[in-house]
Amino acid sequence: MLIQENLHLTRTATDGEGGQQFLYKVNQYGISAISRPQEEISSIHWDVDVIKFHETEAVEFDVCHSTELAEKSLIFHNDSSLNEFLEKAFSYFKELGILESMVQKEKEA
């Protein structure tokens, strides 16, 4: 079972390929984790992307491969390895949020 901390939304994957999508959010960044239906149980895995949310009321985001966390889509073959990655990602996003707010304050000064 995936951790619930920072879980923003759980829904059916919206790309038409089926599966369950978990969206996690910390500040403007987050993680999209999708588990798609598989014929064989040994093939079950999580497709994971780092995302950046838009500043809208609706849940809108873009895949973000420009962070040090992940430069491409990732695959995790079990919940425990994904949970470990999520915990590291949450810390990274918190630090990134602090750095971005410092840069914004400098621009405004």
C-alpha cells in the first residue's frame, strides 16, 4: 500500500489506458504514480513521473523532467520501493520550494 502523506488525489488514469493514478503534491511539485492493469501479476509495476502543478483550481499539471530528482519517467516494481522514493521526493520538493521562494523574493527586491 502506498503512503498517504501528501496524497492530493486518487483517480482512474485519464489517458484512456486504464489503471489507478495517485497524485502527490508538495508546494507546486508532485508525483504522478500510475499502476495499469496487467495480464500477469509479475508484470505489475508503477509508472512514475515528477510533475509541476499549474496554479489553477482544477487539477492540471505538466510532466517535469528538469529536476535533479528524475530526468525521465521511472518504473517501480513494488510499493515499498515507490514509498521510499516518495519520502525522498517530498523532502526534495520542500527544499525546492524554499529555494524558489528565496529567488522570488530577490527578484521582487
